[in-house]
Amino acid sequence: MATATVERVTVRPDDKDVRFAARPPGGEAYQPLLHEPPPHGEVGPTTEELQRRTLLSSGINLSKAIMGVGILALPRVFSLLGIGTATLWLAFIALLSYASMHMLTKATARTGLANYSDLVKDRLGLFAQAVHDLSIIANCFGMMVVYLVVIGDVLVGEGKAEGLLSEDCGDRRTVLAVVTLLLLAPLVSATRTRATVGASALGVAAVLIWAAITLMLFLLAASNGQLHHMHWWPTSGTFKSKGFESAVQMVGVLPILVVAYLCQMSLGHTSREVAYASERQLDNVSIVAVSLSTVAFLVISVCSYGIFGAKGLRADVLSSFTVKALQPIVWTRLAQACFMLVRLGFLVSLLAMFPLQMAPFRDSLWKLLFRQELQASQ
């Protein structure tokens, strides 16, 4: 079994850049979170090239880890809370998510432990490490099950909602079995998140295309006077109960916002792929990923709210993106194209999520059962 050696970390009180005791090639003070020497007889990339390449890969993977299935319920949250209230809560959760990633990155840099399970063990003991691993296993397994359910909805349909495939392609169980064998098995077999950065890039691009399509439809509806009325704050008729019960119902939708930014279990796997990067640079990666995801969330949520209205928005916004619902705004052919692009794009996005969930799930399960590392990057 391969192993990786992490050098001792030294921290200056007045310097936020974390430096290793042994200076990397070229004498530049960067932190090699994962240092892999080039194959024997070959000249490896320069420090700057390796740093730029790995930072880009880490940023793409982290952005994709955030842009998950939680985006489906956000438009409904905006219709319930109002644009102003939902935006404030979304900004708060985004800041909270960044703060958690900042603390995890700082702890990794100062201890030299790239694996958060080992970090928990170092600070809190073996029992806390076991609890941490169990929580990661339960969370990742649950999310992957949700992804499979949504993939079935996208391909086969759910209830009255249309799917991409006709009935001749088989039932939901057959379709999911084929998708798992042909698409998911190769993706989750990768032992390094760096190997799936291409899939993550496609997933991020798919979500951004969805946001662009939604914005285009919103502008067309606005120009034709077809936008539904949108409110900025919760209305008296939003929640059936009043007083304390109404406040409880309002707070009950907030976990949806938290799930939308749930990416911390994948942060360790994406950040330790980075070579010769300072703590500040890793923080910048987190800022860019959170900011890009927040913009996509806002565009899709607000525009979907305006296009379909509070009554037309379902818990799963994809169910609202039907050809029939889009026909009053655009031509039938264009409505069909938007329907296909949005569903195909989100299907690609969901498929790209599996390796980012499988990596921490697999490693935590192995560590919990055998109390040892599974792969070299840890």
C-alpha cells in the first residue's frame, strides 16, 4: 500500500502563509500539501505550473461539490420566504460555509494532517474520530441515494412530470441499473479526485448553462409582461399557522439552504491535491467556489420564481421546467430545447457528484473498519 509523507509545518505569528521546514524547488515558500516527485528520468513541471494546475483542479472540484442536489429546492424556498429574506439567509449560510472551510484549511496547514479524520483524532481522540467517520459515511451514502432518486426522476419522470426517456426504455429500476453500470462505476472507481476534474468541470458548466437558460427565459418573460408577482418578504398567507408556529415553519425550510452548501466532507480530498500552495491561496479557492455557487443559486432561484410563480413552483424545480409551462414564453421548439438542455445538464451535474461523494465515503468506511489509510493521498 502506497504512503505519503507530510513534512513538518512551521508557522510565523505575523505571517498567514504556512511554510514547510524544507523549502520546495526554486526556494519559494509554498506549502506542498501533497508532494509527488516526477517519475524517474523525467523532468516534472515547475512549481508555478504545478501550483496553478492543482489550484484550478481543486477550485473546480470544490465548486461542483457545492453545486449539488440542494439547488432543486432553492426556488421553492425563495417563493416561501421572499427574495429578500431568502437572499439574506443564503448569504449567511454561504459565509458560514466559507468560515468552516477556512478553519479546516487552517487546521490542516498548522498540523500537517491532510486527512480530517486524522485531524479529529489528533485533537479529540479515537472515539471522536470514529464518530466523525460514521457521520461522513451516513452523509455521503444518503446523498448518493438521493442522487440516484433524482437521476431516476430526470430520466424516467415522476408522477405527471415527464422524463427524458420513453416508456420503451424500461422502468426506473432497469434505467438506474444501466446508468450505474455504464456511467457511475467508472466514475467512482477513480482513487483520486484529480482524475475526475473533467467530469466536475462538465458538471459546473452544466449548472451555469442552466442558470443562463433560466435568466434568458426570465428576461423574455419580463419583456412580454409575463412575469409572475414576486414578493420580497414572507406574506401572511405563506404559512398557515401564526405566531410561534409560523416562525417554526419558516425556520423549517432553512436546512434546505444548509444542504445547498454541504461540501466540507469533500474539501479535504480536493485541497490535498494542491501542491505548493499557501493557506491564503486555498482560502481564495474556497471564496471563488462559494461565490460562483451563490451566484448560480441566486440566478436560478430568483428567475425560476419569476417565471413560474409561487403556485407553479414545485418542491423540485425540474418538475416545473416542462414544455407546456415554457410555451407561453418561447416557441414550442425552443421550449423543447430548453427542457432537454436543463434536464440533460442537471443529469451531467449529478453524475459528476458521485466521485466527490464516493471518495470520502470509501476512505472513511475503510478507516472505520480497518483503522488504516486506503490511498496514498491521505
